[in-house]
Amino acid sequence: MAFMLMEPTNQTFQELIGNGVKYQVPRFQRDYAWDREQWEDLWSDIETIKDEQYHYMGYIVLQRKSQHDFEVIDGQQRLITLSLVVLAAMKNIQLLINKEDEAEANKERLGVLTDRYIGSKNPISLKVDSKLSLNRNNGSNFKVICSTLEAPNRRGQTNTNKLLNKCFKFFETKKMGDTGQEIAEFIERVSSGMIFTKIVVQDDLNAYKVFETLNARGVQLSTPDLLKNYIFSVVTKDNNVSDEDLNELDESWSEIVSQLGESNFTDFIRYHHNFQATLVTKKDLFSSVRKLVSTPEKAYEYLRSLSQYAPVYASLLNPYDEWWAYQDVVYREVKKYLEGFELFNIKQPFTILMAAFYQFSAEEFVTLSRYLYVLAIRYNVICHFSPNEQESAFNQLAIKIHSKEFARASHVKNSELFRKLYPSDESFCNAFEFHKMPSKRSAKKIRFLLAEIETYLGHETDSTKTTLEHVCPYNPDQDWDNYFGDGVNDIQDRLGNVVLLEKDELRRASFEDKKKAYLDAHYPLAQQVASYDKWNLQNLNDYQAWLSKQAVGTWKVSYE
């Protein structure tokens, strides 16, 4: 991680919050959102510290603003909640002072704790200059708790500030000790027992790289927050955006994230980027978006575009999304192609389909979806050709659609870019002829492919209402072993050794018995298998060669 300012270090909460350091949650970072479930989890972690001494709290990502000032890029929910635990403990000391219980000693304790964990008090206003400052929606509420050790009782509080106040009250009721000394010992134990891995970055571009690296390792940090902070800081660069406008932007951002879900967010941003600019990898995405969003006007435009395309992307990912029900009835046809993309986890076509949704008529969009689906089955599923080459071509095609150079599906189909990717009938047929798919793991995918061929042969088939039947059983017994002969151990996963039936009742029945059932079954593929006298490697190869010719017809883009 050469792009980091310093190596990650492990620090306790006490070390993080001490030494005159200040932390600012960026103005547009998401609001405080932890609820009772997370507070209870944290409390049970706190209770283990007595015996175990330490509890690991995960990564915290900070951006240095000056020697002692940092922005909290990731980790604010944990920092805020631990601060509220300390504040709630301090409130319990204040209650002892109110009862004249060791009042002088406890006042002194409170002063030391305030300086160490919360911030210094202004001698005139008695307001605390907090070590931790929150975003624009939570800042003043948190400051009141820091200054008065009371949750503000204001009218019309937002849900997020209600959560802050409830959190403070939740911990206030917890057993932390009976005397000022015991409570101070509790604070000391918790703050020196909670350990974070601190990562400090130089700027938001490095922060993004850290997020991507850690997310790739399964540590979920919030990439949408980082992008939001950047875009909103550009929008407000000239300080002429009203609170009302900001709230509106905030709402539309939340809507984008909730429609997509955080796990799909980065892909969406990349596919959205790739139909309007040269292809970027995930690694270069953030710096490329920064170039696109360089002025407040461009930032507004970018946000509008994200809002426009987020529902399209979310619905391309989900063929059953109710969003499709609100579109022109013509779009219903697209469902079967999207089911294919979803089943085989193919997303590359989405950059083209997003661009086309607002540029093409419904009919043209459906036709384009079919072309891309056929290409995906040939290129990705059966031939396993290079996804990088495909992504580069799709980027160029999407840009042509977005810029209105291409206005119809045929423009895409007939383009040099598409034709170069499209595997010829011969290469597709050859790849299909000996194709294997792990039939235990991929049963759903195999049923889908065979159902498509059945439908092409005139037998309309819903793959979800079928079962997969192995002609030569998956684990053959001695009889089948002897009957089939050479190659019996290499054919379990050959597409030529499976057919569709309504019920799977044949198991290890002999081929003679299976043939009778196949002939009664109305499934063209099973009937074709039943036309062989015997089931051996030669006939299986012959049948799969025939099957591959049907596949060529099933998934075909016609060029007159």
C-alpha cells in the first residue's frame, strides 16, 4: 500500500482521542445511524474487556488535514458511540456531584475526563470545543451533549438526532460503578481496551484506493460515502447552496444508494462512467470521476445523471424488479435475457443497456438485449473468451449509443466492434461439442441452457419446472460401468449426458428402461437420446455434436 501516508498502526481509543488531536466527520458524511442492536453488541463487547483486557474494533480511515486535525473517512459510527459511552459515564459522575457525593473529588475527575476525552471547555460560554465534531446534521446536537451531559430536548428532532440522544440515555442506565473512582476506572478500562487499526491517507484519492483495497479483502468500508463527500464538497465550493437544496441533494443521494445497495454501488458508478467516457478500471475510477466532476455545475449534472440511471441499473440486475411493471409493456420481453445475465453473473452488457434505455425505443432496446444475450452465451458462457477485450468494445459501443451515433439495435449488431466479438458458428459449435459444466454445482444453469434449446426445437420449456436427468448416472454402479465401457469416468459433466424431464425417477435404471421413459416424455432432447440403440462414448459424442448444431440455431444473431 505505497500510496498511504503512513503504515497502519494499532491504537486504543484513548490513544486516538488523546494528544490534542481533533477529528471532524465531513459535512456530508452519512448521519449517525447505529441503533439499539449495535449498542447492545458494543455493550457486550465492553463487558468482555474486564476478563480479556482488549477488544478489536476494526479499521478506522482518517485523512490528515493538518498536524493535529483529521477527517474521519470511515469509522465515525464507532467513534461517536464510544464517545457517547464515555459521556454517559461522565453523566453518572455528575449525578454523584449533584447528590453531594465526594463532590470536590468528582468535580476534579470530571474536569480531567472532559479534557482527555471530550475537549476543552470555553471558560466564558462553558461550551466544549469538541475533539470530535460531527456532520452538518448531527453536529450541534452532539455538542450540547458534550457541553451539558444532557440529551437536548428540542422539538421537531430528526431521527438521526433522536438516535444520538437515545444512545446516550441507553448507556447512561448501564452499570459502570457506584463511586466516582469506580466509574473513572470503567472509562479507563474501556478506552484503553478498545483497539482500532488506524490508516491515515493524504487525500480522498488515496482514501478511495484504501477503500477499494480493503473492500476487495472483504472489509466493508463505505465507498459511496467517500464519493458523496467529494461530489458535495464540489457542489458547495462557492458556499451559495441553501440548506434546503443540500437536504434535497442528500435525499436523492440516499435514494441512489438504497436502490442499488452498497455492494453494487461501485459497479454502477463504473458502468455509468463507461458509457460517457473512456473505459476505466476500478483502480482509476475515482480519479476519473473527479475529472468529470470538476465544477459545481458538472457536479449537479453528474448527480442528476446518477439519479436517472440508478433505477435502470438496479432493474437490469433484477429481472423481477417491480420497476419493470411501470414501463411500457414491450419491455416485458427483456426479462428472459436479464434472467440469463443474472444466472451466469454477466454484467458487462449493462453499460450498453443503461446507455440505450433512454436513447432507444422499447422495441429496439429489447432487440439489443437479445443480441447482447446471444453474444454472452456464445462468448462468455461457452467459449470463455477474454472479458477485457469485451469490456473495451462494450465501452466504445456504449459511448456511440450515448452520443446518439447509434440509434438502433442493428447499428450495434452490424458494427465492426460487435462482429469482432461475436464467435462464429463454427467456433461456437466446436466449443459446445465437448463442453462440460459441473452438473452438481451448475444444475440450474444447465437446465436453463437445455430449456432454451428445447424451446428452439418447438417445445416451449420453463427450466424451473424441469429436473436434470443423467443418462449415464452421475455415480454409475457396476452394471452401468460395464455397460457404458471406456470413458465412463469422464462424462459426468458433459452436456451430452444430461436431458430434461419433469421428474427425476430413473436414477440408475438401465438404458433400455430409460429409453422408454424418454420416448414418453415429450422432450425433444430426451427423444433424440432415445434414438440410439446403446449409450456409450461414441453415441454420446455423436449426440453432443448434434446438440451443438441445435445450440448454434438457438443462440444466433442473423446476418443477411
